[in-house]
Amino acid sequence: MASTSNTNTEFVMIEAELLDCSVCFERPNDGPILQCRNGHWVCSSCRNRMLRRCPDCRQFIEDIRCLAIEKIIESARSCTIPNPETAMPISEDENYKKIWFYEYPLGKETHGPYSLNYFRRWEDYFVEIPGFCVWKIGGGPETAVPLIQLLQQMN
């Protein structure tokens, strides 16, 4: 599990398409996200339209909510991309100079913390991956920051 700073803030990098329904490829907007017993999830719209079978493993999709994905999507929905002209610099506190990120499935494997110097060395690579952001979660308004912008602020 990733450690957090004193302000309950954590940086997480996640591929945005992991938050899309595997049936309609849309980001769920409302309703509970339900899953089969194997953990595959679909949005409530697709669950209501389909025959209640998982498209991945054919198990029944029961009324088991996927609370982790619901919370991540809610967090992402409330995030705003900061305006580069008005964005406040990230704190110089050492805790903010470390980034944790997860591989899918979320929480199964954790990597990090990595220093921002590590990401600077691989900046061109990470910037080219569509949908990757550094997430600042907690401690006031939640903000999704493109990695390139975070690196520029830390210079």
C-alpha cells in the first residue's frame, strides 16, 4: 500500500481507459458499478441492457458493487485540469517529490515511490502514453495533473 503524506495526499498514475466500461467503452456517469464474482465490472447502463452475464467470463453479474472503481471514478469526475497560467506550484516538501503509481488491477501491485528525477529521465516516454496523469488525491480540491506539468512545476 502506498504511504501518504501528513495531508493525506497521494500521487497516483493511472491509465484513463481503465476507468471505462469494457462493454460500451464509456466512462460511467451514474448508478452503481456492478461486478461478477471474478471482479469484472460493467456500468449500470450496460448491466441493464445485457442479459446479466459478464462479457469476460460469462459469470452472472450480481448486485455486487465495485466500490473501489466507483470511488476512483467519482474522484476523477471531481478533478479539474489546472490552468498552467494560474496553477500553484507543488510544495517543496520532500513528501511531494515522491510519486506512487499502480498497475492494473489497481491495488494488486504497487510501484514506487519514485523520485521526480526518475520521471524526468523518462519524461518523453511517459508524456507519450495517452491517458496517463499524476493524481493528487485528498487535501482540498482534488486535481489531475498531467505529468509534464508536474515536472515543469518542480523545476
